[in-house]
Amino acid sequence: MFFHNYRYALQSILRKKSSLIWTLLFPIALATFMYLSFGELYETEERLSIIPVAVVSENEGAYGEFDAFLEALSAEGDDQLLYVRRLSRDEAEKALADETVRGVIIEGEELTLWLRENSVEGTVLKTVLEQYLQSEAFVRGLAASGATPQELLAAVEALTGGEPYYTETSTSDGSQDLYNNFFYAIFAMSCLFASFTAVVRTSKLQANLGALGMRRQLSPAGRMTMVGAEFAAMLTVQFAAELLTLGYMLLLGVEMGERYLGMFAVLFLGSCVGIAQGIIIGSIPRLSEDAKTGICVSISMLLSCMADLVAVGIKGLIERSVPFLNRINPAALLTDAFYALNCYDTPKRFLTDLGLLAAITALLLGVSGFVLRRNRYASL
Amino acid sequence: MQVFKVYFQILRRHVGQIFLYVGIFAVIVFGFILPSVDTNPVESFTAKKCLFAVFDSDKSEASRALIGWLSEKHEPTEIANDREATVQDALYNRNVYGVLRISEGYEAALAAGASAGELAKRVELLTVPGTLTGELFATDLNRYLTLAALSCRSGASVTEALAATEDALQISLKTELSREGAESAQSKLYYFFSYLSYVFAVMSVVSIAPVLNVFRKPEVHTRISCSSYPFHRMNWELLLGVFLTGLFFLAFFGGWAGIVFGGELLCARGALYLLNLLLYLAVGLALAYLVSQLATTQDTINMIANTISLGMSFLCGVFVPMKYLGDTVLAIAHFLPAYWYQKTLMLLQEDYSGEMGTICGNFAMLVLFVAAFVAAGLVAARQKSLRQLA
């Protein structure tokens, strides 16, 4: 009986072309827009890359050592920091205005840096160039204090790019792109939007909401068998849609990591929780289908926005102020599971998120089952 | 006015969703965006600062001096602990850009003239390698440590070395901003109106399209058609309902802006902000009409509304400033109404007196979008009725 119901439920869902197309199109379209908008923002705005600068020499011969320093910084290789072009003042001004260079170094009466805007890149440039001036002053100070030539040589060596005096540690090998949160939130939203279909399907099981519901209440099949078959059919379609979206995002180049099995697990449980949310809302007696869909939209949007759908940082703020909300918000758990999968080496946090998602699904389905089993109709 | 009354009765069912989007707007704009808006004009160069946290186990004069110097150059903050997971979360969420661990024995190593490798065992920087902010903080840290270590190695005491280091680090490079770099003060009004474009688009569609949809249901439409109610009257009453809903949105958000920004709105610039919003509202209403012709169920309407509103917000510079968007994205954005709305808002931030022609052109583009959406809606309606007749 279960498979009989499952087969027909699946056929029925697949024949609702408009809903099916939008279930597929909605996350794919959003992912495309997001990727176009900031898919490469992390690489272009946050990652350190070679900084193009122009040098204007107005005091020939006065900056020989500084020029050597610039040459060292612009030497091709892994450590190359600058790409230096020697230009006239007018050409440099134009290049800065056109943004073909990010800064202009004027070797005039004194060393001056022109920048186009207040930016982190500009500050890095200033800091690196300042380092030269400070090192030069420091060595002069050492010489004045009577340091031996060997000591001065050692100091110059240490100051011109020797070993670092600190240990740099990275906390993760995964992608640290904060904008990935938007893509994780798309999955959260599309999983929760599975509740729309679940509301419609559950309403069709209720005798007070339509002729089909009356007919199904008369059938000898158990209600839980029918609900289970509906759930499985919806899950099949939703999970397939999520997998297609995941494949599309990976093709786009979103850095989701390579733990595909973990991703499948998140999407599977995400689909489950979205459908369970729809079933529990759909099982509310004496509410029209439209009203139930309205509730679904409100809850799904609210939970998704709380999981960084429209602004990165909301989830973090909640985590700092009311962390409990993030533990019961399925959208936040979904995005957190993706993040944990991408950035953590140990599976503890990921498994905790999955466990909580499974618990929420079980709770929602348990309550829905309880409500649906108890439905009795005195008259219809 | 039966249709008009019924329109609002149905609309009342969607009030919850309207409030939801008003709430989302309030939280984003007043909780996140406006508090971070810098209202001071940018006239000269200001070095960017990185948020950083320190866990100092040495608690010595040398470690305090290092922290003090870094705090002058950057912005110290606190995180709960220095466990790897906590640090990773803080780095990922950009609550900090670097976390410094100074181990016991740092000062002793410095005093003993330790080599770079030995000192590095006592100073650990947790950061996101390869990022601009990570590099900036690391460069500052390294130049301090290098100078301090070299001073100590040259025979100076720790106190003398720290003083010499700070003296050397006082030297700075003369830095100027080019003329193009100077920016006017950012206007909070701009961000308020910018985010309204997202809310207006989604609210108009999710609240109005389902109501229009009800009147398009074949059984309802047929019943009204065979009643004594003239067809054109039904359309006019629906149009009036849609128009009044839009006016309510405009009055609500315009009033809200008036309360929050007061005098800023009571000038020619404020009037242009409101006119821009009015035209964008017309776009939202036209879009609602078009969507009501294309989608038949509420869930589909919601998916379309969110795809369009979020999509336009991402592509047209609402969620991500336009200066960060690539040329291709901006080329695509030209075909979306939110782009022209945003362009006007950007012009209104500056001295717009010489840009009135451009602003009027942007307004005209919005009017054209209204016409295009209504025309597309009429075509869709016509196609649908022909299909029904067939």
C-alpha cells in the first residue's frame, strides 16, 4: 500500500509542472544572480594580489636604495607584491584616475604616496613602503650608536625580508569566503520552501478541506501510511532538486569543498525538515490552504533571513546574543552544517548540526502525526 | 464598490506577510546597515585598521608594549577564548582579522637576543593567510618584532629596545588622496531608500498578486462576467485597490523616513527621493500585475517574488555596492528597473544640480519599465483568455 501511494503521489507532484519548474528554477536563478554579483568578490577585494603602482622619479639618483627595494618587491615569483611602472607625473595621475595603478609613488623632495581611495590595499602599500623608511632610520641609528659593520650587515639582512619573527597559523584549510553564507542560505531557503508543496499535499488528506480529502479518509489505508508515502514522494522530488542546485553551484565555481557525502546528508535532512514543516502547518485544522501557505512563507523567509540570506552577519549576531535560536532554526543549522563541512577538519560540529536537524524533523513529524491521527469529523 | 471591498478583504489575509517584510527591512536597515554608515566626508587618507584579539600569557613590559603599539595602529577587541574553533568562527565572520598569542618567555627571549625562529615560537598569529587584512596586520606585527629584536641583539636593554623601536616606527610616509578619492559624506537616507527597493518589489508582488489572482480564477471571473456588474467597473475597482495599496506603502515608508530623518526629507533632494520611490513603487505594482498573470498559485508567486526581488537587489547594487560589481553584471543590470532607481539614489548623494537631466532620464526609464510590465501582463492575460476559449 505504501508503494502504491508513493507512486501516485510522485506522479501527482511531477504533473504540477508550474510548481516543479519553480522549485528547480528558484534556487538556480538565485545562485546565478548571487554568483554574478559577488562570486569573485572575495578573490578581488579580500585576497592579496600583486598591486600595480606607478613611480614618478623627480629627483634622479636620490632614491637609489629605495629603487632597489622596489625592485625586490616587484621581482617575479611567489612573493611578488608590486608591479612597478615608471611614468611621468601626468601619466601617473591619469593611470591612478583610470585605476590601472592603485598607487603612485613620487620620488621628489620627499617620498610621497598618492592613493585613489582609503582602502586596505592602499594601507598595505603605505605600510610596506613605510617599512623601508623606518628600517633605513633604524640602521642609521645603529651606525650612529657605534655598531660594527658585521652587526649592521646582519641588521640589514634581517630587515630586508629575512625570516618572520612570528608564526602564522591558519585555522582552516577550507574556503574562508564569508560570501559563501549567501549560497548556503539559498539551500536553506529552498529546503524550507519545500513546505509549500507539503502544505498542499497535506491539505489534500484532510476531509474538511476538499473532496479528495473526503475520499482519502474513506480509504482503508492507514493515515500514517498515506502521510509516509506523501513524505517520501515529496522528499524524492525535493532532494533531486537540491542535488541539481548543488551540481549547478559547483559548476559555477562556488567553493563548497569536496565532502560531497556530507553535503548530500545536509541536503537530505534539509529537505526532510522543510517538508516536515509543511506537513505540520498543513495539518492545522480549520485553516485554508492559502492561509497555511502564507504561514509557510512567513516562517521560511524569517528563518532564512536569520541565516544570512539577505545580509551577512545576522546569524553571527544571533550567535553572540541568543545562541539558542541558532540551535532551533533549521535554516541556521543548514548553513552552519555547510560551513562546518567546509571549514572544520573534525566532524563534531557538523554531526551536531545534522543531529539537531534530524531531531527537529522527528519532532515536527511526530506532532503532525499526532494531530492528523486525532482528526475526526462530526459532519462534512 | 463590491469588488473594491472584496479586494481589501482578500488583501487582509496577506497582512502578515507585509509585516514580515517590514520587520526584515527594519532589522537589516536599522540593526546592520545604518549603524555602520560613516557620515563623515572622506577628505584625506586614513589608514585602515584591523580588528584583532590578543591572548597574552607573558604579561610582561615587552608584551604590553607590543599590544599597545598594535592597538594604536589597529583596533583591539575581545573574543571568548583562543580555542581554534572560536578563533576560526571569529575570523570567518570577520569579527577579528587576526588573533595574537604571546607565550610565556617572550620578553626573556627578546632580552636574550633570540633569533627570528626562536621568537616566532613565542608569538603566534592566527589569521586568514593571503588576505589583505591578514597581510596588513602581519606586516605591522613583523616590523615591530624585527626592530625590537634587532635592538636587543645590538646590546640594548629591553626598555631601551622598546623605546628605540617605537621611535623608529614613528616615521611615516606622506600619503595623499587623489581628487577622485575624496568622497562626500555617506547619507543614511541613501541606504534607507536603497534597501526599500528590495522590500517594495517583494511586498508588492506577494501581497497584491495573490489578490488579483483570485479575480482571475475562471469560476470567479465567469460569475462576475455574467452578473450585472460591468466588466470595466471591476477592472477600475481593482486598479483603485492596487493604487491605494501602493499609496499606503508609500505613505507608511515615507512617513517612517520622515520620522527618522526629519528635515533631510523636507527639501528638493527629499522630494526627489520620494518621487524616485513613487516611480519604483509603480514598477512594483506593475510587476505584481504581471506576476499575477503568470503564476496561478501562492507558492509560485512567492518563489517568483523572491527570485525577482533578491535577484535585482544582488545585481543592481542594493546588497553589494555598485562599485564592486563587474562590467558584465552592470551591463545586465541595465535591463532591470532597480538599476535606474539605484543610479538616481547615487546621484542624489552627491551635488546633483548638474545631473537633473540624468535623473529625469532615470525616472523615464522607470516609467518605461512600468509600461513594459503592464503591456507584458496584458499580453499574458490575452493569451490565457484565448487558451480558455479554445
